[in-house]
Amino acid sequence: MRCALRVLTHLMLGAVVSSLKTSDSPPQALSKTCGVCIAGLARTFPAPSLHQRQVKNIIEPLKQDGWDTSVFLYLASDDDPRKPGEHGTSLNGLDRAVAAFEPAGSTIITQDSPVPQNNHCRQDCWVGNGARMFTRWYGQWGKVQGCYDLVTKAEHQNGRMFDYLLKLRSDLFITSPIEPRKLFVPNTLVVPRGLVDHGSGAVNDWFAGCDRHNCEPYFRMTKTWTSCSGGSFKQSLHLSDCHNSERVLNSNLKSHNIHIKEESLVMTIMPTCDGPACRRIAQMCPYQDTRLCSQLAAECVRESENTNCSVDPARYERFAEQAEARASPQEVNDFLRKMDEIRSDDEDLLREFLSSE
């Protein structure tokens, strides 16, 4: 009996000691996490030459760098061209493209919801013929917010917030692997340098990386309209010129004291139809002449609205090959020399040059 008691006591003490050792063990470190939001009009996203490179140059580098990465997509299958009466192009194969990312969450809509009425605010940024652009602007950021809602839902289910978030346009073409250390900066929101030609008061809205605690103002841009109560949308943004998304974004981020960092990133828009400006930006940007890149980017975006072409997968593959091959330094110098020969105040001649083959 005494022997049995001694054995039982020994076992109990052993269990207590084992428990103490376990409780004294340092907690296992949590993995670093990143949520990736792909949002926008589908357009060329289904093209393998586009979305496969997004996986290769964004998702794979994150995982190789040790990031536990979750992808979320919020896409509109029908295009929304800038001018009434036009019909934009979105390629077939959207479901296949979405599946390539093995997403943690995805939503495909046909068209954007109507812009909510705000009787406490006058929409005076996009007026007259530009009123349609306000609808497009709200739809653009509505899809970003829709993707963000997928992120926050996943965070609630997992009981943990992501450490960082990335957001990119669905038709964004990435020509080389990202470097996470350049995009994930504490207390900072990182955006591409240049590539949009709207002056110093604007920031690029194609792509962003942000410390999770600095993401909300970016992903909930629609609140600039729905929460406006000052009588004038323009005044609420503290802008005298607010007719483009990049200026509105910059103003909103600054009003929330978000630190913005610009980083040179090798990317462009893959348009729904190939064109000379898009070919040149794919070859030549970003280089030292940021204004040239901005002009080419603006022309490329305009070309993406052109729907008078046949959808040819080989065309997108050629675009991709040109973007990855880039131009030689001599080709760049020759191009810049020709630019210098054109008088800077002759916009018609400049436009003709940029749009020539």
C-alpha cells in the first residue's frame, strides 16, 4: 500500500513538474502575415500573361520571404468605359484566373452598385460632362472597399489581424519580382513613384503596401463621400482641384496623417487593346525621366479604353515579352533625345510623336 502511494505521489509530482516546465517555455513565435487585395474591373486579368505574372512576381516572392500570404479578390466582370455608348472589353476565363491564386475569399460582381445619395454634401469635384467620372471613381474605390471587407471578415474569423496589406489593380502588369522589405515599412503606406501625370499633389492609386494600422483610410476611400457633411465635397477634401482620383487619394491620406513613401516599382497597366504608348511604357519605365513615364502611362490608360480591336491572346503575350525584355540604355537615350527635339509647349506634336508607331 505504501509502495503504491509512493508511486502515485511520484507520478503526481512528475506531472506538476512537467506542467511547470511547459508553462515556463517561451511562446511559439507567430508567423508574419500579409493580405493581398486584387480589386477592380476584370478587363485583362484573365489573360494568362497577366495573372500568372502576378502570382510569379507578387505572391511567390512573399511566400519565399516567409510571409503567410492570403489573397482576396473583388472584381467586376463587365467593363465600364469612360465614355457613354462604349463597351469595354473583359476577357473570358475569369474563374480560371481567380482559382490560380487559391484565394481565401473572392467576390465577382457584374456591375457596381449605385452611388449612395448624400443630401448633406454637394458633389462639386466632377461636374458637367465629368459627372460620369464621379460614378466611375466611386465604383473604383467601392471595389477596393469590397475587397477590404473580405479581409476584415477573414481577420475576425481567424482572431488576428494581418501585419501588412497589399492592394493592386486587377489589370496591373508586374514585370519583375517585388521586394517585400521595400513595400512593408512600419507606420507607412508605400505607393509607386510617378506613372501618373497629375503633379505633386497626387499619388499613384494602382498599387499600395501598408502597415495594417495605416490601411483603413486607403481601403475605405468611399467614406470621403458618404461621410461628407460640409456642404461641398471639394471643401471637405481641402482641394481646389479634385477632378481625379490621385489627388483625392493624396488629400484623404494626408488628412489622416498617413506617412506616404514612393518607391520605384516596375509595373504598368496591361490594356484591353495593345497600343504604342503601352509598348513604350512597358519598355522604358521606370527610368530617371519620371515625367516621360507619366506621359506614357497617361497615354496607355487612354489606350486601354479603346475597344475597337479583336481580343488576341498572342497580343498580350507579346506585350508581356516586351515589358520583361525592356529597352536597352541606347534605345532609351535615343528616345529621350527625340523627345528633347520637340518643343515642350507643342502638345499636339508631342502627342503625335507618342502615339506614332
